[in-house]
Amino acid sequence: MEPYEAVNDWVQAQRNYFDEVDRTAERQAEQMRLDAGNPGEQLTRYLLDRHGIRTEIDLGLGQKGLMWHMDRRHRTLFLSRIIPSESSTFWMAQALGQLEHQGVFARTIRRSRLHETEARGLARVYLTNYFAGALLLPYERFRTTARDVRHDLERLQRHFGVSFEQACQRLSTMQRPGSEGIPFYFLKTDIAGNILKSFSANRFTQSRFGGPCPLWNIFRAFSTPQQVQVQLSQTTDGALYLNIARTVGRSSISYLDRPRLTAVVLGCSIADARHLVYSAGLDLHDPRMIIPIGPGCRACTRENCHHRALPMVGHRVDIDNEGRGIAPYRTAL
């Protein structure tokens, strides 16, 4: 197993919730009173006043493949000029976590079963990201606000000054014992179907090998940039989900720029759909509204899918030339 797969399995085993990291970030947000002003300005001032670290824009950072870089010798945090303001705020929150809470991250990793150096390093990166999200979106305040606005992602964006993706990913972590939010799954992919992030607090699982199902609304999102796509779907285990998908990422800064095209999908059980604004106007009990999706063609057991691109793993392919099936790869009986 690759180190990043081991980390992903660890995160999944925790249902994407890390209590000590989450509570540490929540306490710090309260101490800094991040809800009382502009979080970006407050973090800039905090890093300077508490750690003597200046925040500057580095015009050449993006050409090095970096979004931010900490120069500890010169006490400067360099940020790329191509990132939007909510991203720069997130990077500052990451830097704060690295400066002040390495002990919390280390204790969390020690409790895991990750032993390889690379896997433990990747876990530390993940926890730094987790801390940043929890600092900008403190657990109880975010959970209460999400419930009040019926999980309207655009309203959560504006209220907390974060990106659409950050709001989605934070919703997938709301599993504090005794104060659980709706169990969501969250997934991010590029236009080629490569999975960049995948977390789940519910039954939903995605195949580790092969691209996601083309019937999923995350791919329809690429044809309608920045617009939310809503879908009712059923996976091969019979579970029903309400899925919300949209493209994310920065826009081009020049004609020659080639920003990565990505989209995210956030999904919950249809049993929780009434708590989401996205269920408005949908007949949740009409089977015609439900799209059958699979875990990727290699693992999908749906025989007569028009969208099948690859045969099922572990099954013989029907090579009968006397007829043609719906799918190009039919399973031999």
C-alpha cells in the first residue's frame, strides 16, 4: 500500500474527525476572536505580533510550484500572488498551526497505526490542513450556522469568508461525539477523473482503482462552471444519496495560464436530504429522479449500463460475435 493510501485509510477510519486538533483550533479561534473581523487581516497581525513573522507576496512563487513558503531565517511568510484571498487566509492558518501546534499533531499521529516515515509526514500535512479549516470554521459556530441556513454552501461561504471547497470539506468533518452534524461524503476530482481528495462520514465509498462513474453529477459540473448541480443517486449497495457538485479553483490570470480544472461533490443520505436547501422542489420518493451510479467501471456490478467503459475485474468477457449488447464489455454467463 502506498503511503498516501495508508493515510487516506486512517482518515477514513476516523470518519474524517480529529477531536484534539478540532478543539485546539476552536479554542484558538475564540481566543483570537476570528468572528469579530476580517480573518485574513487578523491572522496577518497575529503572526507578526506573536511570532514576528511578516506576510509578503512573492511574484515568482507560483513558477516554483509553491502556493506559500515559510522563510524562518528571515521571519517571513511568502504567499503566491495567483491565489484568491480566502486561500491566502487558509495558508496563514496552516502556518499558524505549524508554528504553535506541532505537539498536538504529533500526539494524534502517535495514536495512529502509521509507521512509515513518509506516511507520518503526509499525515502531518493532512492535520495541518485540518487545523486550518477548523480554525477558520470553528466547530460549534459552523455547525449551528450550517443548520440555520439549511447547509446552503454559498451562504456559508459569504458568512465565514471561505471558499466553496473549504465549506464543503468542513461539512464532511462534523462528527464530534454528542454534537454530530449530518454525515457527508466529500470528493474532489479533476476533469480527467483523477481523484484528488476523498473522505466519507457515511456509507459511501469510492473504488481505489479506475475513474469515478461518468453518471455522477460531479462531471456534469464541468459543463456548467461555478453552478451547483444537484442529483439524487443510488449506489450499487442500494444506498440513496443527495449529491451537490460544483467546479472550484481559481480563474486564469493570463491567456497563457492553464489553471487546473477541478470540481467537488458533497453527498448525504437521502434520509438527511430534507435538512438541505438543495432538496427544495425535489420529489425524494420518485424513483425516476434517481440516477444509478457505481464505484467505477472495474468494480461496478451493473450489467447493462450504457456508460460502461471497462469490463468488471475478475469476470470473463463475453466474446460472442453473434450479437451486440448495450455495453461493449458484457460479462460471460
